[in-house]
Amino acid sequence: MNVETLTVPVGHPLPFAYIHRQDAALERHFGGHPANPGDWRHRADWLRSSERPKADPQEIAGVLLAFNRRYGCSRLTEEHIAVIGSGAYTVAGGHQACLWTGPAMVIHKAVSIINAAKYAERELGQRVIPVFWIAGEDHDWDEANHAYVIGPEYELSKLSADRPEHPRTSVTRTKVDPAVWREQTRQLADTLPDTLFKPEMLEMLEKAAERAETLTDLFASLLTMLFADEGLVLLDADDPALRKLEAPMFERILAEGQRLEQAYTAAGKQLTAMGYPLQAEAQPNCAHLFLYRDERLVPTERQQAGERILLYRGEAGYTDRKGSFSISPDKLLDAAGRWPELFSNNVLTRPLMQDYLLPVLATVLGPGEIAYWAQTTEAFRSFGMSMPLVVPRTSFTITDSSIEKWMAHFGISMEEARSGLDERKQAWLKSQDDWQLDEVFARTEREFEAIYAPLLDRLPELEKGLAPIGADNKERILAQIRYLHGKAREAHERRHATELNRWNRISTWVQPGGKPQERVLNLTVLWNRYGSRWLEELLGVPFNPAGGHYHIRL
């Protein structure tokens, strides 16, 4: 393996400033930085000595054990859960459940969580457990139901599963017919090129699908298989057993809702005053909790029962955005204690809930998550809590000798391939144009218009009605010139089809659909091409507390 560190731009200015430690005021806003070993010890000391609100570790361990055993977890995972029950610190991070784990960055996050936990163990000299938080409560099916893969001719294909007839509820609560998974696996088998590793991979996907009633089940089964040797502990945010332990925090979020809103607003004002745009606007009167429609609280029709709706404070109590119902504060608070499974968090309360459930030493986040976590600083403080260390997710671009050969042929570095590749391809294509087609046809248009202009000027002398006919005729001729120009360019591209195909293969592999590899390609593409080797290599890259992006040549 050959590893190269890349400089990759981060679009949002806040995570960029945080990751690269460019703003001391912002760093204090987070409460430290993982690149400073002392901040790890400071966080550990705070967790050990504080009287923060927290769930019972033994009860949490019981829920985690039952959930992970459902997917055939390893003995190491069970050992890790037992250690959590004894109060061990954790490194947590997560993602919504996606088809075959979704884009590769989900795997990158799991790797980052595992390696961050190992790093913390070395720094502190005590056990630190990696926990992957599956956001099974998320309800955007279209964000989760698909996977992008590459076919034998390097064509990018999107495989997706239609949403079952079901209310707009969480992924964990959306039951899927097993035939759907079988059809998806069949389509995957037809799309991916045949390789030495393909039969075993498909067999593992089929095995995971056998016991998968939901997308969360499929997601958890695959993560369990992939990271059995690392003892990764999985948690489903929409696990009913976990919800029971979350009831006190739901009650507090409701009881102190206005105080919480003030905290989010204050943090937002601080960030905007520092020049940073907000990633997630804290909407006025938002309760920052979702409610599942249920007859015990909200009148429902059959097609609405179970629908996940965001709560707002209204004049007569809590309601949805449209004001279609009203629940008194007392009734909702009582429900949070009696039926906590009817509630779930939004992006701004999820960090608080994670820290309530687990002693989180550090949380691994992507750039967008870092931006909205910055808005939770005051909320943590208002609840007598403290934000864990925020560790930027490590990400990777993976290539091999075939991709590297084509890149070397065109003199392209990996950093160039990850940004502006299409412009470089067009510049190369133009450099092969001995005819200078664009200039020739542009000149032809100008010369035609110059010759035609005097005729158009004089036509009205014969008859006024000829002027619009002449103008229309001119545009028709210009359209034919442009049509010929397009055909000439197509012919030029056909002359260089072999080379352009190489350009397109680089693009599809490194920047599929114009986006970074890790945000698009599904793990099955890498698994099919490299077997388990690619994952072993990711886990073997030395941990960098400041994240980073690495180019791995296999």
C-alpha cells in the first residue's frame, strides 16, 4: 500500500477553520481540539468528576447487548459492551441507515471511530470503546434507499429500493418485504463486473438480507460483519428499548424548551458575529423533537398513523408546522415519560441525547456535522453538560495501478483529479484540435452575419413583410451552422474516443457524478474489486486527530 496525504478543500468555512485551528475563539466554542493531547485528558477528567445528567451504564449495556446480538456480534463486541456497562468512555459517531451502508464515507466514519478509540486508549491508558450510532429515526427514505455502483464499462449506476406502502415514518419502523432485498442483490450482481471476490461478497449480502426486516437491519448486519474483529458496538437511535432509557431527557427537553431555544439562538448569534453561516437554523418555537402520530396523542387516519412530525410550541400547546392539531404541554410531558417510543430527536438535540446515554469522550463528525454541532455549545452548558471533543472524520480516495496508469498518462495528480477534472479534460481535447473547430465556426458565423446584414437592411424596401422572414431565415442558417459545428465536435471526439474513455474512467472512479468518491461510491464497488483488503488498509492508516484525507494506492 502507498499512502499520500491530500489537501482537500472544505466548503463550509466553520469546519475548515476548526479542523485547521485557524480561529482560537472558535476552538474555545468547541471546548478544545483533538490535536491537543491535553484536551483528551481534560475531557476524561470532566467525565469522571462531573455530576452531569446520564443514563445508567448497566441499563445501556443491556440494551446494546440485545441489539448487537440480534446481528450475530463478535465476542469482542460483547466484551466492549460489558466494559461500557462498567462505565468506560466511548468514541461515538454515526450515520443514517443506507442501502449496503450507503456511500463509502459511512465506512470511513466507522474506521475513524475505531481508530480514534484506539488512539484515546493509548493516550489515557484506559479502555475506550468505539460506538456507531445508527440514526434509524431518520425518515427521509430517498436519502437512504440507494447505492451508486460502477459497471464493467465504468458506467455509474444508481440502484434503489422503492419505499413500501407506509407512512412517512423512520427507516427503522419501515418494514421491507424480503423480496425487495433479493431484487436489489440481483440487480447488483447484474451491474457489477465479474471478479474473484464477487461470489463471496454477494453471498454475504444475501446472508445479511435474510434476517433484515428493515433497512436498519440490513445496515447493522453488514457493519457487524465488516467490523467484527474491531469490536465495533452498534446502537440504533430508534430502538424501543433505548427509548425507555431516554425518557428523562425527553421530559427535560420539553420542560426546558424555551431555555433550550434561547441557548441555540445565543450560540447562533455568536457564530454569525464571528462571520460563520449557520448550518441548521434554530426555528422559532421549535421543540427540537419529533413525534410519531399516535391515537393516544394525535387523531390519526390510517395513512397517517406512525408519521414522524416535528413539534412546535403554539398558543394552545404543541402542534405541527401546519397547526393541524394541539396537545397541551402537560399531556405531552406526561407522554414523554409514559411512551418515550413516540418521540425522537432532531439534529440539534441528538448531540445532547448521545451524551446523556453514553460517556462520550469524543465524537467523530463530518464537515457538515461539525458546523451544526457548533450551534449546540450553549445547549450543553444550559443542561449542565459539556460538549465532547469533536474529531473530524478521516476520509480516503482509493485507486489502483489501472487508474494510476491513466492519470500518469495525462499528467494528472490526485488533487487535480479531485477538483476540476472536467475542465482539464476539455482543455486536453481542445489541445488535440488541429482544425481549431471552435474558432473556425465562430469565424464562419461572424462572416455570414456580415454578408447577410446588408441584405436584411434592404429587404423592407421591397416589402415590409420580408423583414421578419429575413430575420427568421438568418436564424435558421445560423442554427444549421451551429448544428454542423456540433457534428464536427462529435467527429473530433470520436477520433479521440479511446483517450476520452480513459478520461471518463478516471472521472467515474475519482469524481463520480462530479462529486468526491467517498460521497458517492458504495462499498460494494470496492469490495467487489479488492476483496477485504481495502478495509484492512483503511484501518491500518495511522490515526490523525485532526482528520485529513488520504489517497490510498492498492
